[in-house]
Amino acid sequence: MEVIVASDSDEMANRAADIVQAFLVSTHSPALGLATGASVQPLYRELVRRHREESLSFAAARAFLLDEYVGLDPDHPQLYRNVVRTELGGQVDLRPVHLFSPDVCSAELEEECARYDRMISRARIGLQILGIGRNGHLAFNEPGSAFDSRTRVVRLTATTRADNARFFDTPDEVPRRAVTQGLGTIMGAGHLMVMASGAAKATAVVSVLRGPVTEALPASILRTHPRVTLVLDPRAVNPVVESHEAGMRIPTR
Ligand code: GLP
């Protein structure tokens, strides 16, 4: 696992954008996995800047959402499909038909999950962008999710609903269910890039780096993937970097 500790969110965004940019130009038809959340917002802003000022192009890319809320109106600004359109897709030259997400309005939601999972497998995601929950969740795979889980409907924990309430007018508005790529599905991507910032993530991040690999902490599965890059700020990894300078790369294995 490669660990990049950046000095602040600008440097995190830059380092992560370098990885996305290198991936986009490395192949003719890049399949990019997209996450949502505060941790990835600076990255998306930097990618938009590079598109506008440095001609970084998404024209050949296909983008796939990691997860999606169930129960929001199709035009709700917090529907992840709309979030990704607003923060990235709609501001770069990604073709709208190349932004893929599960159809959470489907009357056959279980079948739709299986269809989306097959689509992800066929697409062979080359680079998957990820955040990490305070409780160690990946996408919406909450603690206890099976390591071999596939795309499915899940119930959100109280912790996750409380954490995500900041994006909604009232806590009650946060959906109780979501569709998420499974941990097994996510592990199929060629390269996983995980972004985490802030002291609230330190417990989860340090557990990923040093704790047991266990379904009680879904993100610990990262230790079993051959290519993972963690992009962190010092506060997200505080106990580990105490004696290191920000900006160092810490080999964990
Ligand atoms: C949500 C998303 C996750 C994301 C997590 C972290 O729960 N479904 O995919 O990783 O939030 O979000 P943030 O970066 O806002 O802390």
C-alpha cells in the first residue's frame, strides 16, 4: 500500500489529480470509478481546473458511480448522480451518456443491482476513487459487510446518516437506504485511490494501516488489494506520522 501524506487539502487534491491524469492518458478508453463526499471535492475542483486551463480531457473516459442513495427525487441535488454531474461531469468534457450509475428508481431494484454489478465487472474499472467513512465504511459497505459482497441495496447506519446530514437541510432527509457496489466489486478495480482528511478519520485510517483485516472494518480489505494509494492529510493519520514530516511516503509493507 502506498501512503501519501500531503500537507493540506490543496496538496491532496494535486497529488490525487496527478494520479487521475496519469490514468486518463494511459489508455484509450479509461474506465474511472467515482466517489462522492467532502474528501473528494477538492480533487474534482482541481480536475475541472486542469480541464479548463490545461486541456485535461475526459472525452474518452467512462465514469461509474460507487454508490447511490435510494428514495430521493431524481432531481434532488444530493442524489450522487447529480452531485457528480455538478462537481465534475458537467464541468468537463465527459460525455453525459458515459456517466453510469445504478437506476435507483427501478421497480426491480435487486435485478438492477445485479445488472449494474455485471456492468462494472465488464467495464474493468482501471482507477477507483474512494473515500472512507468514520466507521471504516467503503462506499456504503457498512461494518459487517462481507468481503465478497456484490452490488446490492443496503440500510445505512445511524453513524453514516448522521455524518451525511451536513449535506441535507435536515437530518431526517438523509435516506435510510442506498445501493452500493460491494466490497468484492470494488476489489475488482485495478487501482484503488482512497482520500481521507481530518482527525475524524484518523481512527479508521490507522486501523486500516495497522489493525486486523476484518469485516468489522470494511476498509481493512484494502490491505489485501495489490494496488492501493491512500492520499491523506496529517490529521487523518496523526498517530502514525507524529515523527514524520508531512509529504513523506510511508511504506506500510
Ligand atoms: C459517504 C459515501 C462514501 C464516502 C464517505 C466519506 O458515505 N457514500 O462513498 O467515502 O461518505 O465521505 P466524506 O469524504 O464526506 O467524509
